[in-house]
Amino acid sequence: MMVPTDEQRRCIEYTDGPLIIVAGAGTGKTTTLIEKIVHLVNKKCVHPSRILAVTYTVKAAGEMENKLRERLGDKACGVFVDNFHSFCFMVVSEHRATLGLSGEIRIMEDTEKSVFMADVIRALSPPLQVLSTFPRVYDRVGQLCGFIGKAKSYLFGPDELAQRLEETKDRLEKKEYLELAEAIRVFLEYEKRKKPLGLLDFGDLE
């Protein structure tokens, strides 16, 4: 059992609203989170089934479950512990009809995503003009997958990006504007093609 610092103790015992803990790697964030859950269950009488704990990896989620079991015993079974992608996939699966997804859904791994993107690019009519200057299809696919992933990390879809592009076009060089316009066009077609197939990428779950 950890002996919390005064600062960690304040985090553990604080229950008056949302709380953000900003700290570097190895400073005890996960341990503090575990102790906070223990505090909520044992001291505040919060039912374990009302607690969700998410972390970045499957391994970290498993370690958190084990540590909670050590601290809470059988009560730990009620706490829902998962990694972000797995939890978000579960939420998307439950609400797939609302999101316009039909049938079974699955996440594309990076290789499948690249192949799918290459197919999207090849099927475009008219074909790409500015972005076709990349010497290899692989480079084009990599650039566009990166562009779409970054857009999703900022919660931008293709329609929002298109609107932003039009709002800022006067401040962009012509080539930059055309490159972005084509990238957004690919983004739009990529989303349009994968939705009826029930396909997701990891960016959809972040």
C-alpha cells in the first residue's frame, strides 16, 4: 500500500467535482487513481459498479485490475476497468445505428487502413492532381492517413475541415490550399466508403 504525499492525498479525497491531475511519467498517477477508487468505495460508500477506470493499454488495464483486487478484494469485480480504445469501441457498438453504422463493426489495423486508403485514392473521379506529385503511392497513402488521423485527434470531420479551409483560404498559398482541398476530398470519400462497411479506424475511438 502506498503512503500518499500531501498532494496525492488531496487528489484521493477530493470528491466535489471533476479533477484533472497533471503530472509526468512515473509520478504515481495510476497509483493515486487506484487509491481514489478505494477511497470512494470504502469511505464514500460508492457502489463499485458506478466507477469506470480507463487507461491507455490493455496491459495497464490488467495491472490496474490486479491492484484493485489486492486493495478491494471481491468488491473490485464491480469496477469497470478497460483501455480507451476497447471502451470506446463498446460504446460505438452499442450506438452504431445512431452513428449510421450497420451490421457488425470492426476496427481496421494500420495495414488494412493503408490498403483501404489506396483503394479510395484509386477510385477517385476525377483523380488527384496536386497530391499525385508524390513519387510513390505509399507516400501518398501515408501522408493522407496521417492527415486524417491528426484531424480526428482534434475532433474535426471532413465537413468541418472544408468549412475551416474556406474561411482561411485567403491566408494560404495557392498550392497549400489545393493540397488541403484534395486531402479533405479524400477524407470525405474515405469516411463515406467505410461507414456502410461497418469499418472504424483508431482515430474514430479517440
